[in-house]
Amino acid sequence: MSQPQQKPVIGVSVGDVNGIGMELIIKTFSDTRLLEMCTPLIFGSNKLINFYRKQSPETNFNFQTTKEFTRIAHKQVNLFNCWEEDISIVPGQLTDIGGTYAVKSLTMAVEALRDKKIQGLVTAPLHKKNTQSATFNFTGHTPYLKEAFKVNDVLMLMVSDNFRVGLVTEHVPVKDIAQYITREVILSKLNILRDSLVRDFGIDKPRIAVLGLNPHAGDEGLIGKEEEEVIKPAIKDAKHQMLVFGPYSADAFFARGYHNRFDAVLAMYHDQGLIPFKSLASGEGVNFTAGLPMVRTSPDHGTAFDIAGKNKADNTSFIASIYTCLDIIHNRQEYDENRQNPLKKMGAAVLGNAADEKIDESGRTTRRDLTF
């Protein structure tokens, strides 16, 4: 019998220091029951935490500070002190300082993830405008992580329980979307999605739906040619390797609940996928970067400057991001172990059938473990 593994260390970047990120972190980890499942390591500063801790005086949040990964306390919330200097914190304001220190937190957390000092990363929201610089020229977390890990491609995958929506294009102006929809790109995203569903979510033969680009999925070429010339050929190619269907008209697809028939949906562009996802996920959605060698998740919302510093932020999506990160880490470990020893999986299945009951997956964390 294998030895029980130590709780995973989950890194947390603080996002824009003037946004709701730090409030979400404090609210989430003030419930010490999470410490039974993971060891949090926040990449920020003492002064930043103490500033926002004063905004939530009723919250019982404690932490210990470290600058060495070998000195992480596994029964406490940990802070990796990324800077010592005083900075101007102005909740709700878009400032250069807010972006500079959001990037500092993120880059140090990603370096730790890359070096396997942490087992997963949950990123609090940053703003795309004030993070731009000569050294950080990215439109969000996803393209930055692709570059940081030197992988050929990644997929922004929105997750809420069994509802999953991936995007072919991400932060692209609407007028430019069509030029990014190519056969090769669609196939790349489908392959990442299929592999992630198998390894990260434990689905042996996932069913994937693909949406069209144009209204009514082009109406057989009457409203745009992309479905006939690009999307359908890509789906035909992919059918040799996976269960993939479409293209579907996006409005009818979600309106009729067809998403419930599939393990994931691949949308062509940002709003096509995220408007129905956020509407149906009811504030519990998670943004997961599929295709990375390590696990990164984040809440499905932004910096929320309008409520920053007012102790009004809802941490439901942030909690879901922690759970999803832990679930995927567990699923990957289980998948890799089964690949190394396929007889183990076969034996478990035989035992399960003999007992005529479902095997208890007690190692997996789910949203049901805690009640908030």
C-alpha cells in the first residue's frame, strides 16, 4: 500500500492590490477547515494583508511569513513576502502601482510553480490595462502562462461542476475573430480539451460539442463560410481521435440545454462561450488553464473595482477555484499512477463490481466537503 501523500501546497497570487483579490483570499482562508486539504502560500506582503485585514475586522485570519520554501508551515496559512517597501493601496482605483505589484506577485508565484515548489496555483484577478509593460506584454493570465511554461498551446477552460466551456480565441477584438479561426487552431484546442477531460477530469471517453462562428452556424454557407470551409473540416479530422460533434448554432445550443449532453463545449470566441457560462454557472465558475504541465485556476470574474475595499466581495468562485485546483491535482496523480500500473485500475474495477457499489473517492475534495 502506498504511503499517504502530503497535502499539496497551493500558491495564491494576490492580483491587483486595489481590487478584491486580497479580500477574497482573507475571507476564503479564514475558514481553517481548508487547511485540512491544502497548505496555502500567498505571494504578497505583510503590509498588503494587514491593510485588507483591517477592512474585515470580524474575519479571523492568521498567517505566518516566510521567504524560504523549506520553512512553509503545513498547518497554517503562509505568506511568501515578495516585497518589503510601502506601496500606495487605493481600493477601487486603477493605478500603475496596482498593476506593477500584481505582476510581481504573479511572476514569483509562477516561478515557484515552474520549479515545483508549489503543486498548484490559484490566481486572483488582475487588470489587463495597468499590467502592460515591456517585460509583461500579455492580455491576461492565459497567454502569459503559455509563454512562461514554453508550451505550444493552452486552452482557457471554464469549469462549473460538469459544465465546461473552452475557447478557441480569448481576448481578441470582435472584428478580428474570424482570422484566428483556422483548422489547425481548432484541432489544437480540441486535442488539449480531450486530453484534459481524460487526465484532469477523469472522463475516459469524453463527448465534445463544437459551436459555429456565425449566426445559425452559417446556415449552410448563407451567413458566412467559416463553418463549411474551416470548422466542419476540423471536426471531421478530429473525429478520428475523439467523440466530437457540431458545429452547433450557439443560441439554440444553450437555450435548449444541449450543453448537458456533453462533457465540454468548444466555443469560437470569448463572449460566445462566457456569456452563457457565467449565466448558467451562477457565480461558481472557475477559469482553468488546460494544457500546462502544472495546475492553475482562478475565479471567473475580474477585479471588481466598484466594490473593492468595501467588504462586499463574494468569494464563492474563489473557493471553487481552490477545490477545482485540488481536484485536478488529485485526478492527475490518480491517472498517472494508473498509467504506470494498469492492473491497479483493473483490480479496483473488479472489486467495485463485486461489491456492487461505487468506490469511495475519499481523496478527492469537492464543494460538498465544506458548507459556507
